[in-house]
Amino acid sequence: MKVADVMTRRLVTVPADATLADAAPILVRNRISGAPVVDSTGSVVGVVSEADILRHPGGVETPVAEAMSAPARTIEPGRRIAEAARIMVEARINRLPVVEDGELVGIVARADLVRALAVEEIEAAIETRALERERLHQSNGDHAALEANRLAIVRLQQQLSRALIAEHTA
Amino acid sequence: MRTAIENDRAGIRVGRAAQLMTEHAVAHVAVVDPPTARPLGVLSTLEIAGAVSEADR
């Protein structure tokens, strides 16, 4: 599975010239715990999180640029999610801006990896159930039911994957 | 704070834990010993990310 398959495409960013007082409401309003910080050209220059805001000893008028994590670790959309996971674990970070040809195209967070694993888990459970039913229909010689079962499972898997992934990447 | 406790049983598949986290929109689950319900630890999205990265090796 690729980063592009699980990343959030709805971009919420914080301008590099913002203060912590500007950044906090952006995170709260969008119900996110961190966001990429971008300069006037749209390039990612860092990532600011709730923790950065809370931990910074300066006041709320502190520029975001002084509190953010920089330079930002980023990843390309065509990379495997395992690579994104490895970077997040090694750097102990929660999110990675997704950048293609220098342009910010999404963000992938640990929650997205959890969701991807959850989808795999559900799909595996569906497959197991499908195999059980297939064996049952085979033993009964019920070919029509066998085919109907296969089609139903494929449709269910497709609907589930689309619903779970699209919900977050829209 | 959350008042409901989401818990996970030791020995459960990591994928199932991920499913629980997604369903309940939480970033941590408590892991408990099944017979006694004694808390054994906490599983977070960081550990799930670790499992995803290990799965590719």
C-alpha cells in the first residue's frame, strides 16, 4: 500500500509568519493535533504540533517558526506506507507532510496507518468468512450460491475499502 | 478527558487493535490480561506504526 492510498488530501497549513496564537485556533478549528508550516511559496518549512505550542516557553506571540519542528521530515506519495511508518517511529513523530515535486499534496499521520491496518484486518476477516462459505457451498455442490458468495464478498470488500479510505482522504 | 475506557486483550492481533482504535477514534488502548482483566500496558499508534514498518521487512 502506498502513502497516496491513505494520506489526507484536505490540507490544513499554518503560515510561516504566524504566531502561536494564530496557529492554535487553526489546529482546534480543524480538530487536528499538528499541521505543516508553509512559506509564502507554499513550500513546507516545518511542522507545528499542539505539543510544540504547549511546550514552548515563550508567550503566545512567539513566531511559529521558533517553536515548530524543522526541517520537516517529508515523504513522497508513491512511497510504501511501511517507509512512512519507519520514519515516524524513528523520529517519534505523529505526521509527515506528503510532498511531490516540491509541492505539498497531503499529510499522512499515524492514525492513517492505524486505519490502513484496520482495513486489512477487516478484509482478512471477510476473506476467512468467504472461504468458509465457499467450502460449504462446494461440499453441497451449490454452484449458484458459490458464485453469488464470491461476488458478494468482492463487492463488500470494495465498498468497505472505499468507505474507510475515502472518508479520510476526501 | 474520555470517560469510557477502551481496552484490548493481551494476545489479540495488532490488526484487531487497530480496528478498535479506528472504530472508537482513540490513539491508545489499554491492554489487559484476559482472565483477570489486570492492566498489562498501553498500546499506542506509535506501536501500531512500528508494526506496520516491521511488516515490510
